[in-house]
Amino acid sequence: MIEVGERWAVIADCHGNADALAATLTEIDRLGATRILNLGDHASGPLAAAETLDLIMASSDMTSVRGNHDRYLLGDPATLAPSDAVAYAELTPDHLRWLADLPATLRVDDLFLCHATPARDDVYWLQDVTATGQVVQRARAEVDGFAADHMGEGIQIYLCGHTHVPGIVQLSDGALVVNPGSVGLPGYDDDAPVPHVVESGDPAARFALIERAQNGWQVELRRVTYDASRMVGLALKHQRPGWARVLETGWYTT
Ligand SMILES: [Fe+2]
């Protein structure tokens, strides 16, 4: 039973940014949140993978699910993309075991946790990519469709990350889909399904605060400013100028 007034925090997509995570955890603590739900992509990136996972694994208040990049780190190291490879090189067997034990999705009371959608860890829920690489809002029927298998199960909020874009959408049955945005990486480029760029335009770390009210949850999307200079330096050290740019400005495009 969750008491009225109880506050939880939702984080996602830390991507090895230990300084953004530390600032976010401090803010979550300041706001009096008693539990943290973490939607995955914990370590991947040319930043501070081991330090980030150490912070996450030491948090007794945190419940995590696995992201697509967490899954990649558990596969064949020879197939890793450059940023995943930097993270993999830093991780210990303990880190990898912890990642391997994560569930893909989780039900917590009337919340459903997933990295991207209930069925996939690598599909955008609230966004779509056009044939020319524009990232647009996904059509209503498709947004609803991703929750079809779970309608009628009493879920109030579906929590998802993956796109790194904060947002809240209401489904046809009244449940919400909430993406808290990314703690550690406000934008990126990707080749699939066609080359495209995602960028929040805000260099701050993002998370969501949810508070139990009489009639369900209140949801607030929040931002935390932090000093990104150490992470920018690590991105440059690993020859990832796009990461450095987006960490500094929130924009991937120049
Ligand atoms: Fe991610």
C-alpha cells in the first residue's frame, strides 16, 4: 500500500554519466523521494561506466530494468559500437552479472516499467522516425497499440525511456505513458530505422517525480543542472566529439 503523499523518482538512460547521476540523486533526495525506478541503459557510453554502475548498485532504494544498451554489453564484445566498447572495457564481472540479472520489464504496484515499450527494448514509444529521418510524435493508434496487451490490468502509468525525450501522453483507457527523459545523455544520432538525430536541446539531467495522490499519481518532469565538464573531457578523450557537444549544449547538431 502506497501512502498518499509518498514520492518516488523515475530515472532512465544514465549512459555512464556519473556526474549527472550524482547530481540527480542529490536532487531526488532533497525532494524526499523514497524510491527510485530506473529504466535502464545504465553504463553504455565513453564516459564513466564503472563509476556510474557503482553508484546505481550501491543504491538500496533503486529498482532497475534492463535497457537495449545494457543488453548489448552482455553480448559478443567484438560486435559492440565504439561507445559501448569503451564502457565494456571498464566493467568488471560483478557489473556484468548485475546487468545480466535485470528484468526486461517489471510491474511495481500500478506502474509498469520498461526501457522502451512493453514488448521491445529498442523501439520508440512516443516518437516515430519518418523515411527522411525526421523524429515526430507517434500516431495515437500506434501509441495505444503498444499497451494493448496490458489494458485492463489496472496499470495507471507505463514508465519508459529509450528516446531520451521527456514526455507524458494519455492512452485511450486513461493510463499515462511517462518518459522521464535522460539523466546522462540529452541527444544522440542513430542509424536505424534510417539515420536520424534525437536531441532534447537542454543539457540538464532529466528525471520524473511521481507523488501518490487520493486519485492516483501526480507526475512532474524535472531538470537538474550540473557541471558537465569532466564528462565532456572524457567524451573528447575517447574521440566522441558528438557526445561532448550534446553534453555541453543539449544539441547534437552543430
Ligand atoms: Fe538510451
